[in-house]
Amino acid sequence: MSLEITDANFDQLVTNSDKPVLLDFWAEWCGPCRMVGPVVDELAIDFDGKAIVGKVNVDNNSAISSKFGVRNIPTILFFKGGVVVDKQVGAVSKSVLDAKLKALL
């Protein structure tokens, strides 16, 4: 299962991570987000121990969303060394996200 990333735990789990991080910015009312959500959860299982996979509810964590300029959801940001290195906006297949995350390992 993916981690819940919040304004409070962002630095601890993302900025200071020694592993690559995939962050899914989503909201409960977003239809495409509901399609991507289960895929992100599958990736969390597939990459357990190799990468951090988390979700940011944009309605509850506006500081993170604003910091990274997330205006459309779903938006998936990829971090390495605490820095954004890749971005995917909109619903995509698991294989696309899998390939992007593998490239960071």
C-alpha cells in the first residue's frame, strides 16, 4: 500500500529519502485519480524496499501542491535526492509509471 504523504511528513519521507520517490497528487472527487490510484498502490508493492511510493491528497495538503505547482490532477512527480526529476500529468498505464520509476533505481 502506498504511503500517505502530508505537509507534515513530506520532508521526512520525500526530501530526506535515500531512495527514489513516486508521489501521486490526487483528490477523492477526481475520476482519473480513481483510475490511477490502484496502479500506484500496485507499484508500492512492486517497489517495496527499492523506492518510496506515496499519495498526496491535494485537498488536505495545499502546501506541497503549491510548492510544486500542481494545478491538474492526477499529477505524478518523481523525486531523486529530494529533487523533482520527472513528471507525469494525467492518467497513464502502469507500464509508463513502472518504466519511469525503474529509470531512477
